[in-house]
Amino acid sequence: MSAIRNFDSMKKTMLLLSLIGLSIGLLKANINFALDYASFYAPGEKPYIEFYLSINGNTLNYAETSPDKFQAQLEITYLIEQEGKVVSFEKFQLNSPEYTLEASKLDLLDLKRIPIEEGDYSLSLIIKDLITGNQQESTLQLPAIHFPADLLSISQIQLANSFVKSSEESDFVKNGIDITPNVSHVYGKDKNELSFYAEIYNANKSLAQDEGYLLEYKIVEEESEKVAANLRGIKRMKANEITPIIQSLGLTELPTGNFTLIVNAINQKNEIIATSSSNFFRSNPKQFANSDVDLTNSFVDSITNKEELAEYINSLRPISSSDELQFAQNQIEFADLKFMQKYFFNFWKVRDELNPAEKWFSYKEKVELVNEEFGYGGVKGYQTERGRVYLQYGPPSSVQNVPYDNDTYPYSIWQYYKLQGLTDRKFIFYSPSMEMLGYEILHSNVRGEITNPGWEADLINKTNGGRRSTRENPQDRGVIINQNSRTLFDNPR
């Protein structure tokens, strides 16, 4: 089943997948979209995955369908594979409402529910613009789907922007609640409440009917896993076959940063018997407003050189929110030392209220490392893509550098054994300028980063035509690729 609705345009600083196509005259070629998903289970039936797709209406092409009325028309394909074999295939047309030429274009929100057996799968999402013929594709690895038949388990968490009671039938309505999913996992300054939906299964088979259990839900800091802003709740639950969970937490006091929502089921022995989690990003300018900060004897009190402090502030870009980036730029342009000091101090205080200095000096060491490793010419290491990834996600678990290959541009493969709650996350960087201007991200399976299904063909050094150690990729209809790069990406050393 598929459902569609419209909602107002929003900033998407996380999970935003933007793939670049070929411009045709004045037609728009870049469709900005965000994709999210959650798996659920109906006891006695197959599990199923819900895919939530948000498409920026302002990035679509519109064709005239009637006098003075224009509409965007897309073909959406979900291709689910397991070990290279297609196990589910869904293709459908998705149209926007009809607009006048001058009207504001709303975003499209679509929900697709696909039944599937338990197991490990990859997803390819293909979006084709039926007006221009342009096509964009994104591929990602889905978390393993497993719901034990006789044990208590928790579904994946669906983050939401809002809940509204509804008596209507819709794929967006669950248990009488109309849920608008938060596809981007971003809660900006205008969203001061986080709502979420989850389901608990088979408690009646794991626990005695009169035993019950506790449901704990909390927001923790991504790095320290400490409860953030005292955002934690507990409820007593009965042991039912299936229990829907609909809860909200206020975010007014939650500072800017990356956080994790955790839902735990806890038995009477105070043991966690099932858990589920979801990462999100909070942007909260209110928490770094700096007019009342006392800097006396603080770690920034001794930083009195404006050029040095501006460099420190600029080095925070890889870990800053869009609001922080704008705020920081304003401080640098205004060039008032005290305001710059206050901003810098508060940036670290919202990340570690008890010891912001330690947090900064730890980060400073990483900046110095990436400047040494990845800087070139007048470009600082933190300004490069590899430096940004290192500072944003931490050091990779393994690195494979291939600076010289007869067939390819220089490239480097980074693997993270675990990142954002998922395993085996990877980046491949390459240098089409042959290392003279540093490395760019060519492809990644990390959500929110560049996803390039054709990366193998793009890696080939066009000056020699990829004549050696290459093969034809049958899935790309004869496109020449490099076998060694694919082997290293699939199995980093």
C-alpha cells in the first residue's frame, strides 16, 4: 500500500540525500529527498518495513496539465535485495497536487509498507522524473529484521513531527493516531517536542500475565550516553501480545547536538530484556545565546587574539549545526572579541556543561591531527572532506589507501565497524585532480552522505581509459569498472 500527503517545507540538515543529474535548459535536475524506515511485526504474520519518503517540492519539475495548472510527476521504485537476489519490487507513480505557476510548492510525503521475511537486506530507491526523464538512485543497507516468536521484542522507532487523533483510515494512522513522520531526524528551533511511535511484541509469552514490566524511554547524549536535559520517562506496562507506544518529550532545554532516543523494556529484576533506539539531531539556537556568559577564569579567557579565535571557531564547522554555522559566521564578521569568546565558550558548554574545557582540548587535538594529515597548500585539514568526516564521526576502524593505480584516480576507503547504530559503514574518497587538490567523497553508505551508485565507473582514470585490471559490470550494461576497488570496498583490509 502507498499513501501520500503534503506538508510545509522544512530544513533538512540530516539524512538529506541529494544526487546530481544533468541540467536541461532551465529545468531542475536535482531532486532533494530524504528517506527513513522502520520495521514492525504483526504476530502470526510476516514482518513489514515502512518506508517514509520526503521530497522537496521546490526541486521538482512541473508540467502543464490543464490551463494554468502545473503538476510534478515521478516514478518511484523500491528494490529490496538479499545476497544479490531481488526479493521485493515495488514501482508506482507519485504526483504532486496541481499548482498555478506562481504558487508555493509543498513537499511530498509518501509512506510505503512492504511485507518481508526476517533477514538482512539492501534497498535501492530509484526516483525518476517523468517530465525530464532524469533518474536518481540511492542504495543503503537495512538493519537486520528479526522478531523472536516467543520473546518480548520492540519494533524500530518511528520518529514523528506530530500526533493527531483521527477516525479516518490511512496508512499514516495507527491505533487511531495520525502520525506525521520526521523523515530527516532533525528537530530544529521550531520543533520543541519529539514524538515517537513503537510497538512491543509477545510480552505475554515472555512474562507472567500478572508480572508486568517497566517501559523506559530517554534521550541520551550520543557520545557519553548520559541522559540529556533530564529527558526520561517510565511507565508500568501489562504483558500483552502487542502494545503500541505513543510518547512525546519536550526539547526546549535540549541543546544543539546529536542525541539518541532509547526505549527499554525492563523486568522486575531491573534487567533490560529488550531495547530499541533511534538517532536524531537537535538544533537549538536558544541554548547557545551568549549575552550572559561569565568568562572569568574560563578556558577562553586567555584567548585574546581575534585571528586565533576565529580560526578555532572555523575549526568547529564539521560538528556544527546550520544555526551554529550562521551564528558563528556573524560573530566572526562582527569581530568583537568578547562576543566571539562567549560564543566559543557556550558552544562547548552545551556539549559538556561540567567540563567544556576538556571537551574543547580533546577536539583541538583531533583538529591538529587532521590538519597534519589532510591539509595541503593553504587548505586546512578540517576544511577537507576527509578531515570533516574524521571530526564528525571519529577515527575510522580501518583505512585502505590506494594512491597509485594504473586504472583509477587515487582513492582511499574508510570503514567504521559501527556508526549511527549501524554496522559496516564506509566512505570512499578519491582525487580526480591526482592528489593536487585533495580528496572528495565519491560514495558512502552512511545516511546523510553522498550515495553514488555509479562510483566504480567514476573512479576510473579517464586519461588511460581503464584498460588494465578492469571488467565489465553486467548490472551497468557494459560500464568499465575496477575490480580491485570493488573488492576493497566490500572487504576492507
